[in-house]
Amino acid sequence: MQTFLKSLFRKQSYNEKNFFLLAGPCVIESEALVMDVAGRISEICRNLEIPYVFKSSYRKANRTSALSFTGIGDTAALELLKKTGETFSIPTVTDIHSADEAAMAAPYADILQIPAFLCRQTDLLEAAATTGKIINVKKGQFVSGPAMKFAVEKIVAAGNDKVMLTERGNSFGYTDLVVDYRNIPWMQEHGVPVVMDCTHSLQQPNQSSGVTGGNPQLISTIAKAAIAAGADGLFIETHPDPATAKSDGANMLRLDLLEGLLTQLRDIRQVIAMQKNA
């Protein structure tokens, strides 16, 4: 595991041979929600020795409809993000959408995440890099794994070598995505950890209703295949009641299903490791 990841998880006791997890609700809706989700996932991950990063966006900028929920306010949400990390002694990650947001969000999060549709925005990548935080760049739905080397190069050239890449599927027609698992080893060739986004890769965007659809029943399939393909980490958005979630409810995993899935994934990872060492 890269040195910066060891430092990131220094407060957690875990098996370094395990995958790491970025998980939480899509967007910060309330203090009660983030504390509940972070607390429950933290306990599960401690028991399974899975390094854990709490994920939640402080604001959602990419919405299909202007009527969609975007957040509770930037400062309030960022303060809740930081409080959650401190309460459970876990690192946190949140999206940023413009260059000026990088410096604003950096004091509150351990990882700054670049949304897939912004992965080629040079000024955003450079601004994120200059914060010194770990930068997780989601691969655009319109980009190949090999082409993501340019995003990595922009961040490194700006003086920051703490980079992760996340696979989240490619556009398939106007309203669907498909995952090409070749992108996992291809992006690992860039010398960075690679994460599989198991929930956004199942989105069905651009629906005529103005609300993004999804196929959450396939989350376990995406996750298992990613572990088999050698992903370093997994990204899973989860919510106690996705049907009432204010963002991406159609493709989030119900929280009470997470422990069973992570247990299966840990076991798959262990079997693969045993075969490699045989």
C-alpha cells in the first residue's frame, strides 16, 4: 500500500492486505444521518479489518433538474464532515467542483474528490493538488483508463504525488453505463491506487423524469468483479433508506446490506491473496 495511504489510515487497526473502503451517503443531509451512517460503517469495518474513509458530498453541483436538492449550505455541511471524521477517528472525502472550492474544502477533509465529469479540468486538478491533500480523481464516463495518466500527470506536476483514480463506468448510449474492468489494471499502471465505484457505475443518467435512475441490485456483482480484478479500494454510497435519500437514492446500497456484502468481499480478497502466495 502506498505510503500516503498508510498515513491516512494510521488511526485504524487493519490488515494492510485488505481493500479499503470509501462509503457514506451521497450528500450530507443532516447531522443525524451522517453520524448514524459513519458510526455503523466504522464498526463494521473495524470488525472486518477494512480501512475506512467516510464519504459524503458537502454540496451536489451536478444535478439533472434545477429542482433537485443540492445541500444544507457549504459551511454547515463541511463542518459536519469534519466533526464526523473527528468523532469516529476516520478520514473523510468530499467532492469539489471548481478551483476556488479546493482551498475552501481542504481544511475539512482528508481527501478531495474530483467528479468524473470534471476529470480533465486542468485548473481544478492543479488547485486541488496545491492543497497537499490526497486527490481522488474519478475517471470520466467518456475517458479510457490509459488516458487517465494525463490527470495524474497534471496533479504530480503541480507538486502532489498523493493521487488515486476511481473507475465508475463508461457511457453506453444516452441513459446507461457499462463497466470495462480492464480499466482497473490499466489505471494501476499509472502507479496509483485504483478504486471501483460500485454505485455510480450503475446509474442510469439523463432520464426524462429529471431524476437519475439506477440498478442497485447489481452492486454486489460490480463489487465482487472489482475485487477479482484487483481493485485496491471500493467506493459505495449507502443510506439507511435509499428511497427517501435526497440524492442518488436510485443507485445507493441499503445500509443494512453493507455488512454482508463486505464480509463476502473480504473473503474473496483473502482467497485471491492465498492463490497468489501458493
